[in-house]
Amino acid sequence: MSAAEVLDELAAAGVALELSDDGKLTAPAGALTEQQRAAIKAHRAEIIERVRQAQRLTAALISAAMRACDFWGDSEEARQAMRQDVLSYPPAMRPELLAYFNSRYSPAPDLSGHKQDKRS
């Protein structure tokens, strides 16, 4: 089983792995079977990288959604609803949603004079 398959299986079971500030993978207590724990351990480095990528994507998506809220002058209540909508959006479809927000609500230009790193 590959790292992607492990994560797909966990997602299908409703289990989301989190990465703690100290770099440890966590899951809700009692959510993992012994087979799932072994599969995670076998692909730990790749799973950690995939979880990091997902966290970066989610952060970028929320930022883009907040730009849309700024554009429309949304209330704090509407902004919170937007955050919840973004978080409930299927992870596999988040890149497409981010592209949409970025096409409609451009990021603010970098006025610092430094080139932005596009790899993140």
C-alpha cells in the first residue's frame, strides 16, 4: 500500500491525520486500526510531507477566501461561515477552488521589493 492509498483509506474512514508543531502525526484517539498504524509507520516520511502540503494548501485557500470576503465587505459571521465552508470542501478539490479564488481575488502585490517564492 502506498502513502497515497493509506491517506485515501483514512479519509474514506473519516480519519484526518494532523501534524503537531513538533512534527508528530496524530489522529483522534481510537480512530486507527493496528493495520492502519503499521501502514502509516511504513510510509511515515511521505505521509508527513503530504500532510504538510495539505496544510499549506488549506492555509492558502483560507487566505484566498478571506480576500474574497474582504472584496465583498463580509461580516465576521460571514467570514467564519466561509472558513467552515472551505474546511468542509473535499480535499481533492481544494486546488481547483484555490485557483478560482486566486483568479477572481488576486493576492496583494509584494511591495517589499523581494521576489516571492512560488514553490510554497
